[in-house]
Amino acid sequence: MGHGSNFSQISDAALDNLVRQILTSASQSGIGLIRDALQSRGWRIQRHRIMAALQRLDPVMSALRQTRQIIRRTYNVLSPNSPW
């Protein structure tokens, strides 16, 4: 059994149509939500293929999704696990 055998075989055009349908109901969807929506419909698609589909369908929103950044807090403690 090969590495890619667990994933669904679907053309890029068909994947674009599925992603477009998902985006019509939830336009601000990220990759995780789209992947989950595809899985609920019976499709198991690689993350890089979903990202490529989003790039093809809406390059502007795709670029905005990539610029979001999580700002993490910086902690200063004496040693590891000292807060606990």
C-alpha cells in the first residue's frame, strides 16, 4: 500500500467545484474547515491540494489567510515548570 493510497482520487477541476460549494456557505473558511467539510462529504484530500484549490479560486483571500499570525505571550520564569 503506497503513501498516497489513503487519499481520494479526484481531479483538480472537481476539487475546485467542491471547494467552491463549501466557500459559498462559509466564505471565510480556512483550510481546516474546508478539509473537514470535504471529509464529511466522503472525500479525503491532502492539505497541499486544498491550499492549491483555494489559491486557484481566490488568490486574494488566500494571500490574506496566509498573513494571519498568532501572537504568543512571552513568559519570563526562573526555570522550566517553575510556575507550577
